[in-house]
Amino acid sequence: MLDEDFFQFLEYRITEAFKETDDEELRLFWCDGVLPATNERGRLSLQHVKHHRKIVTQAFIGREGQTRYDLVLKIGDEALHSYTHNLDLKVCVPDTDALSWFTIDTEKRKIEIQLK
């Protein structure tokens, strides 16, 4: 489920991932918050999430943690099952040592996270 607890968990997990990366610049980054996703235009509806397999929101990221980034949560099979059944999505966030679970474009201010 997309609740405050999930977004706070994600905030800390993103910061941990930056510390674990081989990229020296990203090691200086941290996340100071993830805005809860809104159901604007039905984007959180089950039908929309099943079709697009993503949820878009925003996070505050950077050396000072204050730069607004678009945050795209890519929905994997496990996350889709959890979302469909209103289960905890925290278990769908990969461990920080899994290097391929997020990509970040600092110029476009966009981060994508692949949920399980």
C-alpha cells in the first residue's frame, strides 16, 4: 500500500543506496523526503497501475537533499500483486546492495526505481 510509512521507508532506502554506490558524486547525495503519490487523473487506480506499470511522484534529493526530482516507481510483478491486494510494498523495494534497482539522471532531475 502507498502510505506514509512506505514513502518514509523509501526515503531512507534511497539514501542508503547512494552511500553504497560506486559513483563518488552520488555518495554525497541523500534523500530528504518522498512526496506521497496523488491520484491525479486516476493515476493510482488499479487499472492505470496495471496498464502503465509505474507510479509517478517526487522526491527531494541531492547534496543538500533539497532538489526536487521526478520519482518513477516501476512496478514489478511482486509489487503489482501487493498493490492489487493492498499489501505492504516495502517488501518490494530491493536491498541497497542490488545495484540495478535504481537509475538517476541528475541533469533531468529524475530517478527511477524498479520494484520487485
